[in-house]
Amino acid sequence: MEDGMPWPFHTQGEPNKKIKLWTDLGQHTRIELAQILCRASIHPVDAYFAVVRRRVAGFDRGMQTGSNRRRTWYAYAFYDPNMVVKIINILRFYYNYMVTGADGKSPAMRLGLAKGLVYERDLFSLV
């Protein structure tokens, strides 16, 4: 299908979901393809963006004020776009090298990029 296969089981997070398999080289059986398609989701991306919004005040969604004709006010927004890049790089390093999941490993450890966690004491040491 050119536009992807419509997914019949809609959720609030993914309404009108369509799935398109970009990397099928014919190496999978129909059962394996079905399993891959059932796992297709943008949930991990949404979860990461939620972490970013919760942990960094500058990425928080704006609030509407009743006294200002319901216009949105971004109280903690960064006014210098360069700060957005710097903060997101710091958060990405923190998330990939310093935070563990349920298995006790960081994402970098799971991919084989790190042998262990990076601790604050090591990151901020003057040695």
C-alpha cells in the first residue's frame, strides 16, 4: 500500500494510525511481519518528549491566562534558540548514559556504547 496499512485498533494516543513497513527485504515470514506490525508505535517517542517537557521547564507547554483574552503565555520558554540545542544535548546525554531502565542498564549500555553508568561525580570532577 502506498500510504500504509490502516490499523483497525485506534487509541487516544494514535488515532487514525497507519503502518508502512519501509525495510522489508523479503527476509521475514508472514508471522514475523505481523509481529513487527503489531509493535509499530510512536509511544516511545511520545514518552521521551513527555520526559523532556517534565524535566526542563523551558520545554513546558504554555499556559492560558484568563485575564489576557485566553492567549497562551510561555513563562519559562527559552528566548535564545541556541539554549534549546544546548539543553537538549545535555538531557540526551543524561537520558542515554546516566538513567537506568527496569533491567538496570542505560540505553547506551544496551547498545554496547558504555560499559557502565556515568555518575555525576565523574562528569563534574576536575581531574
